[in-house]
Amino acid sequence: MAEGKTDDPGGGSAVRDQLMEQLNRQRTAFRESRSGTDYAERMVALKAMQEALYKYRHEYVEAVSADFGGRAPEETLLLEIFVLIDEIRHTRRHLKKWMKIKWVMPNWQFLPSRTKIIHQPLGVVGVMGAWNYQLLLTFGPMIGALSAGNHVMMKPSELAPRTAELMQKMISETFPPEYVTVITGDVDVASAFSTLPFDHLIFTGSTRVGKIIMRNASEHLTPVTLELGGKSPALVAREFPIGSGARRIVHGKFSNSGQTCVAPDYAMVHVDQLDTFVAEARKVIEEFYPQLVGSDDYTRIATKRHYDRLVSLVNEAREKGAEVLAVNPAGEDCNAENRVFPPTLVWNCPEDCTLMQEELFGPILPIVTYETTEGAIDYINDRPRPLALYYFDRDHERTWQVLTETISGGVTVNGCIYHLPQNNLPFGGVGDSGMGAYHGFDGFNTFSKKKAIFHQSRFASTTLLRPPYGFLARFIIGTLIRNWPTLDLVRRYRKGK
């Protein structure tokens, strides 16, 4: 999901020293607060963030479009600004309930003692965002961290510099730097950022870079949440209307030109429906994007390097015998200079092609055929666990089979992507697609310490289980494990000693 990260874990000692100074300022401010921000302060901070996002919404549209070289304003407003504001609303609505002390039942043997759980802030949370949804993937985790009472340092991706600069400006106007701050800079800054001893670090990006982040964080035993990517399948049951399936997959795949971590990476259709699916997908693409270069609705590829990579993927597949269809309704000149990459369908592609092995992160949709549901499930399970899975079917029993026999970060049934913005669902990967989760309560929970508290009663039965152990203690032990012959074993053991 992210490019341009360095493999150098240090990022330069001078850069790291400057970042460490900022981290220490935030740590000091957190310690002085004694227990992090209280409920009222968190509510004020979240409200301020909501108002700032609304105030800067048009500037963000322009900045994001400039970073991409062209991106639909509606996509930025709908897929980033709205989702963030909606999560803030949800968080403010439920925060008081999330922060309540949770009394739980102790083991009966310890009655009348009491047990409870409280959520405490961790301290300073580091957030490393990704360029493809710079706002959503940086500010989203921040919302969870603030709701849990933490201070936050953020490092947006250097591959979307205009957006990062605007984020820094907005945050500096909204919060004091010892509470929330945005760090901008190149790959050396990003690398140094990942080595800081945060109380929690969340990274969104590629699996390759995620391994580096985890290695850097391990030096300080910093807990990490990794939101990575992978090849998310879109499986269409033979009985599902193929036209409807194609329409929903095309929308999910080609929004933001496929530069979405949860975009369908490949489609799976029944072998008898391949030609029909290709025809339907082409028709929908032409309907959605009658023009590409001349359209404000079709997003450009973020960098020339990424564009060249997509070209090489398609060329390799074509050379190895795959069928390739680049859908360009107006016959425009799509090239590396304008960074317009046409929606491309690929089928009959050999499995050893790179586009069948790596996350595509672009407007290329491989189409894989299957003969049985079991065969499709085996195909998915033979590969690294994806961040998302999409299944199209109206048969409940078969749907349940696919849901329970596959493992993925999340699932949308009969659609694509829509599980991601659900405030009551955790968002996170599994295996190669990541670890940990956030959004809504799960964000509050991830950035909190669930502290277990036991209040021992003055009349606790545990006072009877102290040395020197006598008959009563042995009798209680035997009763607790519900194995009366154990009394004899205890006696024999004591005699043997």
C-alpha cells in the first residue's frame, strides 16, 4: 500500500534526535496530566477535529488532487472527509459508555471480592499514514487514539506532500504540539519515526515495509498495529446475477483507480460465465468512465514509478499468453506523462505472472475461473490471507460456508469495500495483511490499556491457603479441583517429603 520507505532503520541520528525531542515533550505533557485527558477534554478535542476537517474540506480536495495529478473531488469528500467526520460523530456519541468502569464477576472461589476493568490511555501514540488515502489512514487512527486519552504524533506519507503539508497546518492551528502534532519529511524522517519508543505505533502500508516497521519497533518492545494489504478476492457464485456482480466489483475496483488497500484485487467467476463477466465488466466501465484523460471522475496514478510498474505487470502477463483488455472508450492517449492508466481486464493469466502474486494497487483486474465452490475456497486458502474478501451470493447456506471456511481481515457480502467505514466493525488484517484493528470502539480499545483490577475482601477464603498447610488447606484444595482422592495424594506427597 505504500511506496518509498527506506530499509535504513535509523533514518539519520540528527533527524531522530529532533523527533525524540518532540516525543519527550509529548511524554512530559502526558505525565503532567497524570492520567491522560479526561472525558470533557476528549470530547472538546474530537469536536475541534470535526470542525477543522469541515473547514479545510475544499483545500483538502485540491491538495489531494494535486498529489495524484487528478482525483475526483467526490471521492475525497465521500471516501475520506465524510468517513472521518462520521467516525468522530459516532465516537462522541458513545465515548462516555466506552469509558465507564466495567464491573465483572470474580471467580466464585474469591467471593465476596470484586473485580473490574478500566481503560487507561497508553501515553503517546505514533501514527504512520499511507499516500493513497492520506487523510483517512492518518487521521482515522488518530481519532481512536484521542478518544482513548492519548497524545499523538503523526507522520503522513511523503508521497503525497501537498496533503501532508496541509494536514500539518490544520493540526498546528487546532492543537498544541505537545498534544497532537504532524511530522512531515522524506523517507529518512519516516524511517527514524518508526524507531521511536512510542507507547503504541500504527502503520498503514505494504507488507514489505510492515516487516521493517515491526523490526524497528521491536527494539523498544513497542506494540504495533499493522494495516497492510494483499490480494483481496471477489468471488461470484454461479447463481448470482453476473451483471450485478460485475457492476459492484467494477465500482469497488476502479474507484481511486484501484489504489485502495481493500479494493478487489482479482475476481473469481464460474468457468461457464467468464465471457459474460468480461462483457458485463467492460460495459460497466464504459458507462462509469466514458472518458479517461478528459474525465474528472477517473483518478490518476499517484507516481510515474507506480505507473511504470503497472505497465510492466500487464506486459509480462500478455507475453505469457494472458488475454488483456484495456478499456479506453474515447480512444485517448493514456501514458506515463498524464499518469492515466486505463481500466484493464486480464484473464487466462498464468499463475507465475507477477500480477497473480503481488498486490496490484492499480486499475488492473485479473479474472480467475473456478468450477466448484470448494475449489474456489481452496484457491483462496492456498494464498496469503487477504485484507478483505467479497462474496456474491443469495444462498445463505453457501454464503455461510464461504465465510466460515476462509480467513480474511474483513468481508462484504454482495458488495465491495463497505465493511471498511462501519463504525461498529473492527478494521484490520490477518497474517500477511496485518495485525490488530481499529475503528469505533475497537480504536478506543486498541489505544487503551485494559487494566484488570481485583479488590480482595477482608473475608477472602484465600487467607486459609497460606503456610503452614494443614488438613483444612488440603481439604479446600481437594474440593476446589473436585477430585476427592487428591487428599490422599497430598498426604502421600507430604510424607514422601
